Amino acid sequence: MDVVSEIIDMVRKGTPLSAIDVITTSAPEEIRKVAVNLFADPMCVANIDEEWKNLLLLVYFSHFSYLSEGKAGEEDISNLAVSSLTAAKLCRRLGIPDLEARFLISGGRAIYQMRMKDKAEKIFKEAEKILKELSEKDESYLPMLADVLNELAVLYMDLKRNDEAEKYLVWALEIRKSAGNEAELAETLYNAGVFYTRTKRLDIAEKYYKEGEDILRKLAKENENFLPQLGVLLNNMGVLYRKLSRFDKAEKYHREALEIFEKLSSEDEKLLKYVADTYGYLGTMYNDMMKFDEAAKYYEMAKDLYNKIERSYREKAKESTAST
């Protein structure tokens, strides 16, 4: 494998910093000197060969893209959008379509979180086009195609473009059911459950939720990191059964979700919001059952906990401002 291919492979594996070691030992002398200073001064690439300039900038921006993924702060999301979309442009110049699509998906997610929905759609559609072409020649790209199909389905659900949302959900499910990644399949099954609940096709929603439940229960037994996802799904199933007036099942699912989130929030207070949400769901359920005293009790518990969370957030923001 030549040096350039090795660098690209490291970016593809999510370890762009390792590429710096390869560059500083194997690249031409002029490039080595620039690579050493890349993260201190990215403009140092200005006067080198165009291909090497693009490669070094890809290492730089891909590093910050990977670093920002999974973070929820406004600045992190903005950084993810800028770094990912810049990395995608560099991949296009370098002729690396799979990486271009990968960074387009990351950038599109960030743009969607910033509520720029039209721009997010354009970015996701660009990634879809690339991945459709790649997967027609090589089926190993199908899981990545399913990623962008799932993102488009969620976007169209948000935009209430239901025909398109359903088309992309069905397509993503078809791929993910044969791809073998249960966590990703559970994600799309959950999205399908939400979609069919919103469009009042509750029997179909129940089918998809139950499939997702079976997978997430198995995954959560093996790895507790799946418990929050399971808790969210259980609450949604509770809502579904409330809409069907199957209140015994609704209560069972909400109670199990509450148990999960109370346990998890004792270890991570950021999850207290889900406890408050569950109180609200229980309040609505008891209201529909005409148990108004119970409904009022849980609505009050939800309100008190939301207020507590808000006070805690403000206090921490104040402390953070005072320390800077």
C-alpha cells in the first residue's frame, strides 16, 4: 500500500491522527515539515502540491468531524457541520466517494439538528446518490446507504411528507434486515413505529414496535448502554396502547420505562428528563382512564421535576459563566 492509500485508509477507519505519523515518516521531505505543524497552523499547507494539500486538510477536518460526533452542545454541532462538509468536499476533489458520502451523512445530521431542514435534505440526497451508485457495484456499501435512507425517513417524517417518509423507511428496513446489525435495525423499527403511530395505522405501528422491543431487550441484556433506547421505545409503546384504549398494557410499558429511567438517572442526572417525560405519559394515560386524581398527581410530579431540571441547568450555566 502506498503512502497516500495508507493515509486514506486511516481516515476511513476513523483514525486520522495516525496518518500524521505515516506522513512524517514516509512522505516527501517538504510534506513532512508541513505535517508537523498542521494542527497548530492549518494554513501552512497553502504552498504545497495540490494533492498533498487536500490530503493534509482531509486529515485535519476529518479529525474534528470524528471528534465532534455524538456531542450535543451548539458549538459541537456547528463544528461537526463545518468539519464534516469540508471533509466531504475534499474527498470529492480527491476522488474518494465512499468517504465523501460518509462525511455528507455526518454533516447532514448536524445541519438537521440546527433545523436547516431544506439544506439537510439536499445533503442527504447527495449522499444517497453516491451510495446508490457504489452499492450497485459493491453490496458492502448497502449498510451505509441504509444509514442515509433512515436519515431521510426521519427528515420527511418531521416535514410531514408521509409518502416519502414511508418509502425511505421501507427501503431502509429492507436493507437493515439483511445487513445483520441489530442495533441499526432496532433504530429503524422504532422510527417505523413512530411513523405508523402518527399516521394512525396503529396495528402496523405495534408490529414494528414489538420487533424493535425484542431486539432491544436482547441487546440491553448484553450491554446496558442500550437501556435508554429501550426505555424510550417502551414509553412509545405505552402511548400506542393508550391510543388503543388497552390501558393495562399501556401502564405496564410506562411503569417499566419509569423503572429504567429512575435507575439510570440516579447514575446520570441528564436522564432525569426521561423520568419527567414518563410522569407526563402516565398522567395522560390516567386522564384518558378518567382517573383524574392519579392524572393530576403525575402531571404535578412531571411539572416539579421539569422545574428542578431547569433550575439545575441555570445554576450550572451561572457557575460556568462565573468561572470564565
